[in-house]
Amino acid sequence: MKPAPFDYWRAETIAEAHAALAVEGADAAVIAGGQSLVPLLSMRMARPKLVVDIMHVAGLGGILVEDNAIRVGAAVRQAELLAWPELAERQPLLAQALPWVGHWQTRARGTVCGSIALADPSAELPLCLAALGGSVILSSRSGRRSVAAENFFTGLMSTARRDDELIEAVSFPCARAATGYAFGEFARRHGDFAIVACAAVATKTSIRLAVGGVADRPVICELDDADDAALDAFASGLDARDDLHATAEYRRVLVRRLGRQMIVEAQCRA
């Protein structure tokens, strides 16, 4: 199937992108790597009047460390972040998760912020952002604001981004001392979206487990210890879904098993 007709605008500055989004609003779509938007256009699941290309906007590239967080610009491709020499030291959870994101061909084109914008509940990067308590930097003609991950993801492929706003960057907190990180997922094939993915952040006294692929957005569980009963109660209470890949109960079983494995790995690294 071919996309529905649309106009294309290659923005050269952030101001030009803001202006296009301010005029067209919900009828505009932002494209960077195109690994999410192009298939949606081709299947006519997305029918924007205007596609705004931001890949050549100065200031949207680059990976910076500021305020003890990794700031990833909207034009940064997933492969670029994975190849960043400081990644494993600065944030080991991202270093573990990024090889699971699609395939090397899609990572070479897809952007980090594009995955966050799509907000697929089975995607690895939104899960990591939620697990780490990161944030999304949004900007428009009216200004710039930062939205915590827990407030940004509002539902199935739904976010708190307003129609006139651009995701300018995402911010992943850097690794903390005496803290362990672990990521794992179960999928039908490597590179597929996860049936269940788990990210654990553990210290000697606390455990934070984030689960993807189960509900309509990443789900966070704070545990005081590694008690199996607490993990079992969390898994049992998940609003899991049935689909062609797995039943809701199968997903809950995976959360118990994979979640336990990730918690143990994170605690060993703490």
C-alpha cells in the first residue's frame, strides 16, 4: 500500500520545525529516522498533511552528559548511542538494552527519541527511560518543558506531547554508585518487539522493576526486598493482555521468571 498524499518540509532550524507544528498541529508528523513513521504512512495508519523532517536541524544531534544525566538529542540514531564509548560506564542499563532494539539495520536509521515518541509498550527504550526515572524534553514556540517518563507515557502509543511540540531530547540518569542494573527480554525472534521485557535497578536496600510488553505502557514496581511473594503479587495484579503472541497468563508467568532473573542479576552488580 502507498501512503496517502502529504507535503514534506525539511526544517533547517528548530524555529522552522516549531513554526510548522504550530500551524498544522495534529495534521503534522515529525520524521527523523523514519523507522516508525514510514511503515505507518505506508499502511495509512498515519495520514498527516505535512511531514516535518528534523534530521538536519542544528542542535538536535549529539550526546551530552549534564546534571548527572545523558542527554540524547532528537537526531541521535540508536546505533550512535550504542557505539558511544562512555555508554557502558555512564548507564549500563542502556548498554544492555540497545542490542535488543530491532536489528543493526534499523538501529542504523532509527533514532532514540523516535522510539520514545512512538511509545510502543513492548519497546525497549521507553522501558529503560521509565525504569531509570528519566525525562523527555519538549519544545514549541511557547517554550520548553521537561516531562518525567512516568507522566509522559499515557497509554497505548499515547504520550503527553502536545500537537505543537517537538521532542527535542530525552534524558537518561547516569548510573549511581552501589547500584546494579539488568535488562532482559523474551521475544519470538531476536529483534522482534518483546512479549515481555524486564529492567531492574537494585541497591542493597531497594529494588525497582520495570516491565514492558504487558500493559499499555511500562509498569513500575518498587520492592523492599527480593521476596518471591511480592513479585508474584505484582505479576498477578498486572493488567496483561491476550494477543496472537501470548496469553495474559503466559505474560504474567514470564514476568515472574524473567523479573526474578533480572532482580538477581542487578543485585549481584550492586
